[in-house]
Amino acid sequence: MTDERRDQDIDEAARQAEASRRRAEADLAHARERARRSLTLAQRLRRLREANHFGELLADAFRGNRG
């Protein structure tokens, strides 16, 4: 292998590594955004459940309480 060819291979590997790093960073950003939206949805559902006492009704139903 010539020095020129080796240098080209090294340059190509460096470009591929940089492209891979950028894709990984973009994937991480998307995952964080999805997690944030999921958490927000979970928080909204929890507040709704607490506001309408659904959690208590469900617990009563599974305990067999007939109030």
C-alpha cells in the first residue's frame, strides 16, 4: 500500500467516523425529545387521574369494595 493510498484510507475513515458521530448525536437528540414528550404525557395523565379520582375508583374496584 502506498503512502498516498494509506492517507486516503485514513481520511475516509475519519470522514465516516465524523458522519457516524453526527448521526449518533442526532439520534440522541430525537430520543431525548421523545422522552420529554412521553414524560409530559405521563404527567398530564397522572394529573387527570388525580383530578377525577380515577385511581381511587380503580383501587376500590380491584379490592372489591362496593361503596
